[in-house]
Amino acid sequence: MSSAEQNLAFEQLVRPHFERLYRLAWRLTGAREEAEDLFQELLIKAYGKLDDLVQIDEPGSWLCRVMYNLFIDERRRFARRRMHTVEEGQLIGDGLEGMPGGNDPVRDNERLEKIRRLDRALAQLSDEHRVVVLLHDTEGYKLEEIQSLIDVPIGTIKSRLHRARARLRDILRADGTIT
Amino acid sequence: MQNDDSNRQDQEILALLKDYPMRAADAGFYEQALVRATHEGSRRQRNRWMLTGFGAAIAATVAAWVVGGLLLGTPELPGASDGAAIPGITIALQEPRTVNLVFASATSLESAMLTVSLPDGIELDGFPGQREITWETSLNEGKNLLPLTLVAVGTAGGELLARLEHDDRDRTFRLRVDVI
């Protein structure tokens, strides 16, 4: 296969999944730059495995799993360094400008403020809890889909979801977002 | 009554989560990502082939110690940023090399910002394509070690800068990186 044919085959395999993958990258990282880096690194890795990719029945699911593993590897590297990035834990604000507004500025402001507080609350969760609650409650992934992505038992996912929601409730109740 | 409150609060949180926004990818991002992937993927494949073909030792990580100084609170050491001889290392193309930078501090420091700026063609392992990486970190009194694993993806080499900032003080450490 020539280089041009190889590139075309790759594009045809991955392009249909771009939006899903970008959403996943965003939910995993919580920030645009990190999401773009993760997306880019996935494509580079996937290109190197084109021979495998052409034989996979569901390339979308495979790509999501590879992306999740890249994300986890990156986090572990940071943990070993005993440092954290400036952006880590600072999800606040990034992406909020993408919120559609309604016709009522007061209500919009209230909603925006609530989302900001949710942002801060999510930043206080562990990666494990944050990812599960965002994939399930925001992106609408089924438990089985999350299981195939992160490779832990359904019971563990349910437990993480329950704890994540409980922690969010505690934080948002304490700061008056919910009463 | 308490259960009713909890259920209502849970519903409110679920509604917020469903509404939780994310920004769509910038126009052109997907196209650029695709081009970079095919370009970079081809380059990595070529490098893998060359390494295998010539039976080279792959990815042996060798640590080099570059003891320099960022003496916060004391005069800057020669070689830090005053134009004196800059410490340097030589690394091989595509071969990860760990450089241990040693920073000294007169006192312990919380929430210092460390920024590593890389020359073209030199990457920090695990951060492909990134020219500048910033961490928040803490320093103990005395010597502090920062291992950086560098990978040369081009032959140009250049100067790596590690800038440490705390409050209104900062010091920049320079390291010459040559590629063979």
C-alpha cells in the first residue's frame, strides 16, 4: 500500500469517530489544550497501529479504549514526578463560553454561576470518580460502555458513580448551589 | 422528608450535569490533527524500521547529572543566566536520555512555578510536540532533584531553559543540548 493509500485508509477509519473521541478527550481532561493533545496523541498512536485497526470490527470503541489508556498513562507519569500541572484541578471557566444562552439574562447568569460551581465541585473529585460521573450522567454512556472503556467491574463503576454523586451533593449543598 | 430533599437535590445535580458544557473543536482542528498524525506516524514508523534494521540499542535511558544552581535568595551561580559557560549534554537522535537537574534553594518554598522551555527538535518524554511545560512544585531547603527525560526528534539542538519563579523572584537555568 502506498503512503497516500495508507493515509486515506487511516482517515476513512478514524474520521467517523472524531466527534465522539473529542468529547471523550474533553471529559477526561476537562480542558481544551489537554483534550487536543490527547486527541492528537491518540491519532499518532492509532496510525502506527493501522494494520491492527483495519481488522477491528468496532474501531470507535477500540479508539476510545486507547485514548483512555493514554490518559491514564499520562496521569501516572505526573504522579511519579510528584508534581502537578498548572491546569490540573483548574477546570473552571474553560468551555463555559460555549454555553448557549436563553432569552432571560438573569436566569442565564444564575445558570452560568451554577455551572461554574459544578465545575469547581468536579475538580475536587478524583479522576476515577469524575470520569465515571461525567461519562454516565453527562455523556449518557451506559454502565457496560464505561466498563469496556475503563476495564473495571460494573459493581465498581456503580460504587464510583454513587460516591461521586454523593460527594458532588455534599460540595454543592455546602456552597448553597442546591438547597 | 429528608429523603425527598435528597432526591430533589440529586435531580438538580443530574440536570446540571446534563447541561455541563464543553466547547466544540476549533475549525480546522480535526484536519490539522489528521495531517500531524500521518506525518508523525510515518516518521515514527521509519525510525522504528531504521533502529530494527541496524540492530541499535533501543531506548536505553542513561542518566546525566547536571548540577547547576537556582539559588533562590542567594546570588545566582555562574552558568545560571549570566553568560558564563553553559553546562551541556549531548544526546542521540530518538534515544531517551534522562538529565537530572539539581536546584538548590536557601529555604523551603511552596507553590513555586517551574517552566521548562525546549528548543526545536527536543521533546520531553511523554509531552510530544510541547515546547513549554509548566508545573507548580515545592522545593525543600537544600538540593532538589528534577529528572527530565529528553528525546531528540530533530538534529538542531539548542538551549533548554528551566525557569523557577516564586513570589517576585525568579531564576533561569540554561542547559545546552547537542544532538548527534
